[in-house]
Amino acid sequence: MGKEDSPVEQVVKASVMYTGPGKDVLCVFVEPTPDIWIADPVDDDIAVFRVVDEGGRETGEIAGVEILDITTFSGWDSIPKDIPSMWQVEGKSPMPLVDLLRSIQEELRRYMR
């Protein structure tokens, strides 16, 4: 299988919203963010924002992810595996979602010191 036959991994362009240390919630949204989505709680700390059609049916697309208490979060294995693998925010190279979230967490921790 040659290089030209290799599957191209989709890169999701994303934006980040952080509520600040008082609430410590991180949201990462795909860009452009779909108009209609629902929060699908994975556990007490993680929700996946799933795109729905006008009838309220999930389309299979992801609109984003929310993590509560991001600066102390450690449940990386709980992040669903059906989320597209490569995400990119402005100023960073594309990386797997978990790596992006950990990178943001490290930045927030450094900032709060």
C-alpha cells in the first residue's frame, strides 16, 4: 500500500471556551459549530455535544466536548472513542482530542500558578 493509498485523517478545526477558575469548565467546539446540538453526558465530568437534525435525531456528528473541573480532571480514558481523532485549535498543530485537552489543561495549570 503506497503513501497515496493511505487514508487521510480528518482534522477538526476547533475553538476553546474556558469559564475561568470559579467554575473550571472547558468546552471545545468544532468550527463552524453546528446550530443544533444536544449535550450527551458521558459521566459526571464529561459531556459530548452531539449534532441533531431538526427532528431531534442524532446525525452522528460531534459539535464539541465539555469537561468539568478541567484543571483537576484525570478521567482521560472516559472520553468516548467515537470522537474524530485529530483536532486543531488556532496556533497549534493537529493532535488527538485527548492530547489537545491535556495540553490545554497544562496551560491552564501554568496560568493559575
